[in-house]
Amino acid sequence: MMRSLLVVPRLRLPLAAAASALLVLSGCATGQQAETSQSYNPTDGRNVNVPADAAYDDDYIAVRNALVVSDGGPASITVTLVNNGVEAELLSEARIGDQPAVFVGGPVELIPAQSVRIGGGSEQIALVQAGGVEPGQWTELTLTFSRAGSVTIDVLVIASDDEYAVGGESA
């Protein structure tokens, strides 16, 4: 009888140590650097704000899912722009590398609190006749706005296919 009473207290210490270790180790993936608190972009396109240092309640242009579509010849820009300001904006210029894009229908007006889609089947199209970029490459895309200024970002060049086509038309 005495021996069975001594076995239980001997098990308490290892069990308490294991429970403590479990609690300590389970918190390793928490905090500000945890994977679940990091930004994740589920698309091929790039996302930036213009200006880059704008706070959430400042006026800024949100550039979403920016990429270039090309099969090695002409290239088109696919992007969604959101004017998070109180005044209208104008996308006055776009460049793929050092080649200026031509806006079919003229410069793109951005109304406050609205989004505008360029390329990817929309009526707004931005084309470069000799893009000089191949699918799978990265290239610089420069967007210039009337109020917010310019931003240059590295974007992926993707091939023209069912989802994206040069000229913005869906295949």
C-alpha cells in the first residue's frame, strides 16, 4: 500500500513539467511576426499604395493586382486602381520599362471612393506596342497620377491566355 502512494507523487512532477513545456512551446508562433499576421497576396499581381507612406485615413491611390500581359511582342497593363481620396485623380501616364503606354480612350479618371479596372476584359486599356518583355520575367511598371505622384513597381509578366489577353480582351 505504501509503495502505490509513492508512485503517484513521482508521476506528478514529470506531468507538471510536460504540461508547462506544452504551454510555453505552443506560444512560439504567436506575436507580431506570426505567419497569420503577415500580409499575403494570393495573386500574381503586386499591390502598393500611392503615396507609399499614406496612413489608412489619408488620401491615397490603392494599386491592386498590377501586372503586365505579353507574349513577347505588344504588352498590356492589367491593374485595379482605387481612389481613397476626396478629390478626383487622373492616371496620366503609364510605362512598361522605358516604353510609354497608350491609353485607349484617353487618360483614366479616378473618381473618389470608386475603383477602375484597366485591362483584363475591361473597357479601359493601356497598351505598349513593343513591350520587349517575355512571360515569366519581371519588369518595371511606372504609374503617374495627377495628385498622388508616381510609383514604380516590379511586376510579373504573364502570358496571354483565357484570363488575360494583350489588349485587355478575354480570350
